[in-house]
Amino acid sequence: MKPLVQLIKSAAHRLGLDVVRANNSPMLTYLSLRDRDFPVIFDVGSNTGTYAANLCRMFPKAQVFCFEPVPSTFSKLEAWASGTAQVTAVNLALGNHSGELDMHLHDDHTPSSSLLPSTTNNTRLFPITARQSSVRIKAERLDVFVKDKALNLGSGALMKIDVQGYELAVLEGARDTLKLTHAVIVEVILDDLYENQSRFEDVFAFMIAAGFRYAGNLDQHYADDGHVMWIDAVFVHNNSPASEPGR
């Protein structure tokens, strides 16, 4: 007789599902990142704060800075953040220079808005992004923000980046901060959805040069034909000091 676990997995496969043990699930373990107490978390591209709320639950001791440049979205983020002292909402885009930029706003789906123009492939695959407008937003380098706020990153910060193809610019503006960062979670788009978007090989090369190693994916998102459209990749600093497990 097959072990019960194998029977359950076989049944799930017939339904088109995959069963993974909870203690092996990246979305629960965060690839061992949950074993750390991060003093500071940077959530770059927070939208309305859904992802940040999960980070707050997993890392209740961390000070979380949520960056969201779109005014209408930021107002919702700020309303949520005002309910917890753990979170600071910041109405900024992060990039590799200071100033103002034009955000390509997707009117019917703001999470996919970007500082980069959409490709025709994007609007073909996701018609909800077709109606667009433009909004002027403020941009800053993370290094400048950290210095201005005199933030103490302690044993190493956690950085999450979800900026629709603008990842390399954010990383380039955070070179000093990365030296005091334990891990980076970065969404990287593999399909051509934005003009001149960051490529995985370029993000990988940048992070390796910055002293990080690729630790795997928290998640990856599939098209109907099964190919991977984008990933949530994790990079961990090679020289990050050890810390006592937080849990």
C-alpha cells in the first residue's frame, strides 16, 4: 500500500494541483528569512500595502518603510499605515537619481503602473492595462533617504522591490544601503511587458557584484501555456552577520 502522503499527492496531481509540505513552502519559510529579526524593512512599490501587511505579521519587530509614488494609491496606503506605528508610508518612487518623473499610470489596474512605457505585448496579454494616463511623481535614491533619516540598519535590512521593470534603477540608487542589507526580494519580469525593462541576467549580475548570492524564488507566475512570466527572486548577502533566530 502506498503511504498516505503519496496517495494525497497522486490525488492532487489528478486535479492539476501540487502538494508541498508546509515546512518546505517558500512562501511560509521565506527561504529561511523568517529566522531573522530585521530591524528595518524597505517595501519598494507598496501599492496599497497588501504585501507590507504580510511582512508586518512575519516580522513584528521590524520598522517598515513603504514607498509608493502614485498619489491616489498612496492615499490608501497612508490610511492603512496610520493604524500601526510599525509602518511609515513614503510618497516617493525610488530610482537611481533625485527629481521628478512621469509615471505611466494604468487607470484600471494601478499595481501594474510603471515608470516605463508598456509594450504592445503587455496590453495584448493584459487588456486591463490598456487605459492609461500620466502622473508626475517625485523620485529619490534609497541611499539618500537612508542618510537623511539617519536610519540604523543594525544587523542587516530586508528589501522588497516590486516596480514593474524598474528594478535595476532602484538597486543602482541603493548601493550603499545594500552593504547593510541582509536580503533582497525582487520581482523580475521575464516576458517583454515594459520597454527597456530590467532583465534577470542583469539583476543577477548586479547583485553578485554587490556581494549577494541567488537563494531561489519565493514564487513564480505562469502563463496559460506553462511558461514563467515573472519571478520573486531572493538574494542574500554573502557577508551578512549571523543573528539569533527570531522565532
